[in-house]
Amino acid sequence: MRSRFFAAVLTALTVAACNQQQSQQNLTSIKVRSAEQERLKQLDAFNLAIGLKHAIYDAGYTCKRVTDAGFVGEYKNLDMWMAHCVYDNATQRDWAIFAGPDGSAQVRDCKDVPGSGLPDCVIRKRPKGGFSEVK
């Protein structure tokens, strides 16, 4: 008799628990960062220009000379950087470079960014030093 009582109570509790909606769950946000992402933030202007230029070339684009660059901000798990490139024929182009936690880089022309949901290509933090200095 006693075991039937406990079984009935257990069943009632189980049904009640299933019918209750759970309140907001405590979700833990985990941010994955790579060593490459951290190193980019520590570079001076000249070396940042070299790094961003390599990313642009690795993506199949060109950049003759970086005259301005810096950190734009975070987008999801990516760090967004911008590089202003000047070419021999006086044309200029701004590139958005997204550094991922896996060491990868994605490159987009900044003219394609508006309306895409990506942050605007606006440098928020520039590195120390100049872009044409060789130390």
C-alpha cells in the first residue's frame, strides 16, 4: 500500500513538473578567442598594415599600400578590422578584415558592407605609430 502511495505521489510530481514552463534558463555565454586575434591588437601600425595586407592578398585581392588601419569592433565571434589601401593609379579602397577564433580571416570590400548587417567600416581604435615607418 505504501509503495502505491509513493508511486502516485511521484507520478503526480512528474506530471506537474512537465506541465510547468521553465523560467528563463541561465545561459552561459562562452567567447572563444585565438592567439592571432589577441596579437593583432598588440601590433603597431606598421606591423598591423603588414598583417592586414597579407590577409587581403591571401583572400585573392590586392592592396598596394596601407595608409590607415585599425580595429572596428567585434561581430559575433570575429574581430573586425579595416584597412585603407592606396594603389599606383591613385584609386583607393577600404577593406573589412574579419579575424576568427580559428586563426582564419575573411575579407570584404567595405562598399559591400552597408545593408549587409555587418558593422560599418569605421575605425574605432588605431594602433600606435605610423603606417610608413620602418623601425
